[in-house]
Amino acid sequence: DAGVTQSPTHLIKTRGQQVTLRCSPKSGHDTVSWYQQALGQGPQFIFQYYEEEERQRGNFPDRFSGHQFPNYSSELNVNALLLGDSALYLCASSSKTSGLETQYFGPGTRLLVL
Amino acid sequence: GEDVEQSLFLSVREGDSSVINCTYTDSSSTYLYWYKQEPGAGLQLLTYIFSNMDMKQDQRLTVLLNKKDKHLSLRIADTQTGDSAIYFCADGPAFNKFYFGSGTKLNVKP
């Protein structure tokens, strides 16, 4: 049973560019949440997707957007990158349908903005 | 918003017990969690406790929840060098959101 997978593992971008990160949830899960983890900090909630809709959002600007596909996989898009967007981006999956909302995390995508 | 607080560092000797503490402010969460993060890796779910329970034991791990004081702790018995990592407590879901502390770095000395 594959766990949560994310791609790419590492990414280097320059200020002003745009980036797309991808996540495939654990088998049987229908909900994907995205987190930003800055160095030395805990994960900060960006948003959650369920049934292809954004269900909840944390304190992140509109430059952060997402999408969920019919197969439950998800993308995180960040536009107009800033140096402060450098972080580990974590995807977590869970299942609303089964009522098991415990989140399982992927290995993350490490983004460096120069 | 929710505030989850943890102490930053804990150092123990191999074979001793470790106790990592966490306080939170929102009492509406369904579950409270402990995650482990090793260098360069994602978060590994260690254990979780339903918010109406007081204690949960899982092999070397014991979770204690004091709902009145909004205090959560994780006890690791017979701590090993492989337990060295950062430990995060988290609570949720509260309106589909999960909240994490800033992590406690556990250093296990041989």
C-alpha cells in the first residue's frame, strides 16, 4: 500500500517565478491538505481539498492556490515567488468519507527561492 | 486562532524515559496527535488520542491528556538513540484545520 507521495523532492526557483507541486494521497483517502514548514518551525496549514473543492484555508495570500483532481491527487501552485516562500511543503491525506481524519504526511518538497 | 506550545529542546540519556509536553488552547478538536520528524524527512504519525480519553499506551509510547488544563504529554520509555528527532504535537480537525506546535528536539545521548 503506497503512502502519500509528493513530487518533485527538491526545486530551485527565482523570485517572481511560479511553481507547481504535486501530491498523491494514500490509497483509500479522499482529502488532501497542504502545509508550509519553514526552517525550525512547525507546519503551517495552507488549505484543504475535498471533493475537488477548497474546504478551508489558512492565513496564506491568494498567490497560493490549489486543485484536486477526480482521482483525489492534488496540486499546489504558488505564483510570484518570494524569498520567504522557501520552505518544505508537506502534503497530508486523510479520509472524510470513512470519518478517519487522522492525517498521514508525504516526504515533502523542499523549495528554495533565490 | 489555535495556539499549540511546546518546549524547544529535551536531552536524555539512552535507556531513560523521555517526557515531551504540549499545551493547546482550542478545546473543540476531535483528536490530538504526536508526530516525529527526522532530518530532511516528512512527518511520521506516532500516535493519537481521542479528545475524550485520558491515556493511551502503544508499546513504548504513553500519551496523557489533561483536558481541563489543555495539556498533552508523550512519554517514551527506554529511549534509544534512534528516537533522536523533532517531535510535534498537533490537534484537529477544528473546522477542517489542524494546528501544530513548533516542535521539541529530542537529543538522546549514548
